[in-house]
Amino acid sequence: MQEMIRITKEEITADSLKVLFEIDAIKKSVPAELFLEQSGSSKEDYKPLLAQSKRALETLFDKNEIAGIIEAIAIEITESAYEGDLREKEYAELKQDLEIDEFHFFEEEMIIVFVAPKIFFDNSINVQLDYSLEIQDLSIDM
């Protein structure tokens, strides 16, 4: 069986490990950054977090959990924009426009950064999740 999530690039920096995940389900390579609480870590120190990150992505995409997260984002933003009133057209347009831009992985949580280029041209949508993939926070960077 072929892997659905592959790491195609790794680069250690002073405070993180930058990787590029190739994700077959969305036919896209997505950058990610992994952060440990201790500074000055080696590549070896990141191995457990890298494995946890890959497992989380496999669950997101192989089991299509990402669809539920995208739906929750679209509902939350549409209801907020229209003061609790879910407008089907705007919801459907946002849901269709949302794209994953990057990932940030921490020891206890992860952040998926989305863009919606047609609707939120210069903004990003940050979704903080725990590793059971429950949404903890949602914010829009203006």
C-alpha cells in the first residue's frame, strides 16, 4: 500500500523543524513547522513530534476528518458574520473556497492555517486543534 502522506523535505532551524508534507488526498504539498518546548533541539529530538504529526495528518485525510473541520469553520464564520444567521449561499461559498495553507505542530496541539482566496483575500484562518482533532480555537488574522 502506498503512503498517502509523505515527508519530502526537512530543515532544522534554531527553534523549529520545517517540513514539507506531500498529501495525496488533496494533491498538494503543504509546509509545516514543528515546535518543541525546549530550545536548541536536534532533528532526533523532533522524531516523536514528527511521528505524531504524520499520524494526525493521516487521520485528517485518510479518514476524511478534514471535511468536518472545514464544515465547522464555514458554519462558525458564516454565523459570526451574519449574527447567528446561517446563510446557506455564503456558507457553501466559504466551504468551497477554504484551502489548507500550512500546519504548525506543538507537543499538545496543532494549528491548521487556512486561506480562502476569493472571500478572505489577504487573511488567514487559524484553527487550533488538540490531537483528538477537537477544535479548541478559531481566529482570523486580518
